[in-house]
Amino acid sequence: MSHVDAATIIDLVEQRMPESARETYQQHLAACQHCGEEYDFWWTFLSGLGPSRLTDAPNDLIDECIAMFPKTKRPFAGFQRARILFDSFRQPLPAMGMRGGSADSRRLVIRVDDLDVHIRISGKQYCRTIQGQLLFLDSKELIDDAQISLCILGRANQLTSTNTYGEFRFDGVPGGPAYFLINLSSQGRIAQFSIKEDSDAIQC
Ligand SMILES: [Zn+2]
């Protein structure tokens, strides 16, 4: 059996797998140090994001955790590097450019390999609306089967799927750096990135 990929490990941690399939993987995890460590990492990471009695972790601690996450782990097989193509917080919109872009929303375009993620964040700092669309760089193919997980440290994960236009939406998103995990199930790959509230997106 080859190593268990990150998407499967996340399914295991979140117990989204039939008992029968789980056992095979559990046996591998118990025997394979590499996968065991991956599982421990995801278990710690994801369980730390669940419902908790924490109100807000101190900002410096959150920053430390977020900064630690992409750097201390090697990139996972099947994970791709993210980079920011555009961030309206850093590049004010040209007057003639994106019309309808208002000052009270932030727009980002994040590229993960050949996937562009268009994001608009609006609303109150503690109750944000995050709308987005997934588009492939060189293809008109619509991404209507992606699952998107949004994690804010110390808060319950929010899950959604893209609609037939590749669009998704999260409402009532609390403050804090937002960690996105996009599972392109039809392609068997995962894209991930984080967005800080103030300055820039963190590349993973
Ligand atoms: Zn393994």
C-alpha cells in the first residue's frame, strides 16, 4: 500500500469514511511512521479548530500557529503552492479597472497551480461574508464538485460546495486568519491557502 494522501487522512480524522475502508487505512497508519505523523498532524490541526471554549486566541499566538503550519511541514504530495495574484488591500483598484469593487470589500485572486480562486470578503470584521469562485486557468471547465472547508482558529469549521458555476459562499465568518482547504474531488487533489485579515495571504 502506498502512503495515504492528505485528503484521505482528513477524511479519516473527520470520520467521513465507512468502517470497512477505515480499518485498512488505520492498519497502515499504525505501521507507517510517515503516515502516522501526517495523521497526528492533521488530527491536532483539525481538532484544534473545532468548537471550543476559546473566545479569541491572542493575535500573536494565532500568527505563530499560522506561520508554523506551512513552514514546519514539507509540502504534501498532491498539495500545490499558492500565490497571490491580486489583493485589493495591497493594490488599490485602478479607477477604470474592476467596476463595482467597493471600498468596504476586499478582493483577492489566489492562484494554486492552474486553479484561480477569486475571493470577495465583505461585511463586519467579526461577521464576514466570503464569496468566491474557482476557475481553471486554461480551461472553460466549470468546477461544480469542489468541497471547500473554511477554518478559523478556535472556531468550528464551515463546509460548503461549489455550485454549477464554481461559486461558493460562507456567511457569518468570524474574525481571524482564514484557512481554506479546497478538495477538487474529481481530480483527486487539494488546494490550500490562508488569508490574513489585514495584510496579505499566507502562501502554503
Ligand atoms: Zn505510509
